[in-house]
Amino acid sequence: MVSGKYTVHLFGVNQGVRAFFVFSRCKVVRYGYYMEMKQNEVKSETPWGTWEVLLEAPTYKIKRITVHPGHRMSYQRHEKRSEHWYVVHGQALITLDDREQKLVEGNSIDIPKGMSHRIKNVGSDPLVFVEVQTGSYFGEDDNTRLHDDYGRS
């Protein structure tokens, strides 16, 4: 897989364990192992769309998130993890600590631990983005909702 200045190579190791190597200019800049998850092993339908865990390791979790047109996620923050969002398809309006910013396909944004954030689909197609979580804990209970359009607390 090629993403801008980085190339990622994945290798099967043993019974669902895979190795990855990230190259930049023919040099390995990161490597590691992860457990491959069964398709749809961790997936959730929500009022605003869906999310699915693609990979999970002790120091990170990767999700594919889809937001329905005109919908938005909760305005929230996390105490034990930061997030990186990469827009794969669609148009997003991001709110970070009450400041708004638009993102389109190929754009990304970093969300530090403790920062209030939300994403809204402002396009007519489903918004699809990849969320990379890093930190010390990735449970769904590390989520302080500040505002929710669907009445969830």
C-alpha cells in the first residue's frame, strides 16, 4: 500500500498474526506486529452511521467510520487516547475545541488527548474516514459526550 511519501508492506506470520513495515525513501521507519481480526468482529450501527474495528494492538486501534449525509457524531473528548482522522470519501466539517475546519478526500487531522471534537458529513454521499487511535486505553467508555444530537449521554 502506498500513501504519499510512505509505503506499507504487510506479511503473514502465523495464525492471524501479521507483521507490517513502513518504508520512506527505501528505509524502514516503523515496523511491528498485530493480530488480524475476523471480518465484522467488532462493528456498531449508530444513529449517525457505522464504525468497524479493522486492527487492534496494545498501543493502537484502527477503525473505518461511515457517517450518513447530514449527520454528525457526538461532540466529545477522550482522556486516554489521541486520534488521527484520514478522510477516504466525502466531505467533512470538523469541530475541534469549538473551531470548525472542512476536510475532503485525502485530508487528515490530528486530535490530541483531551481535545473536544466532532465530525459532520456535509456532503450528499456517505462520509468514510479512517480513525487511528493511539494511547494507553481504547475502550468505548473513554468517551465524555459534551453534546449529542440523538439524546445519548
